[in-house]
Amino acid sequence: MPEEIDITYKNLYFKINEEYNYLEVLIDDKNFSNQVRYIASVSVMLEYALTLHPSYILLNKLDSEFEIIPELFPFTQRNIITPLKYDGVKNIICLVREDDYQRRYKEIEKMEPFIKGVTSRTEAINWMAKKQKMQ
């Protein structure tokens, strides 16, 4: 069985990594171009994640400028993060450019420990592997 599977589901692009049990979601400008599309796309992501029960969600934001406005934080917390936690997801890992990490994700990690920012796929995999060894 392959370690990684590419899937398109309701116009979103996913990768499933079996070795580390993560679901990668490509955050693109087509599906995440504004707040309305964000709500629709993140709801599809949640729907798909709840059928797979991954340990981690990897949001690949390397090719996207999209940022969630503060007014949507409560929606995201209540309707996305909470259901994922209840389903057994250990963390959402955001793969971002270095400048985005320094500007936003260092602070986000402090406010919401469920979210981890990384700047490379290797960093994300090493972090997941370390967490798995600690369990």
C-alpha cells in the first residue's frame, strides 16, 4: 500500500499520508480566495477529515496569500477546531512561508496550542514523528 494518496474531493485537493496518519489540504487561491469561499472550503475539509479520522491535519499554505479575518476566529474554533479535536485529531499543522510564520504563526501557536506552524514539509514530518514517539 502506498504511503501517500492524492485525492480530489468536492474541488479540494488532499494528500493522505498513511505512515504518519495525516491529511494534507492544499490551501489554494481558487478555494480560499475570500471569506465566503473559506467557510465553504473549510467545511468540505472538515467533512472529509471526519470520514478519515487522521491524527493530524496539514494545511499547505505555501502557495496562498489567504488569511482568516479575526471575525471568523470564533466560527473556526467552534465549527472546525472543536469537531476535529473531538474526532481525535491531535494537531492542525500549518505549512507556511517563513515570513508568515514569523509574522503570524508564532503568536497563533501561543493562543491556540492545537495549531502548529512549520516552514517545511520535513519540519512537519519530523515534528509528527517526535510526537508519535512520545505517545
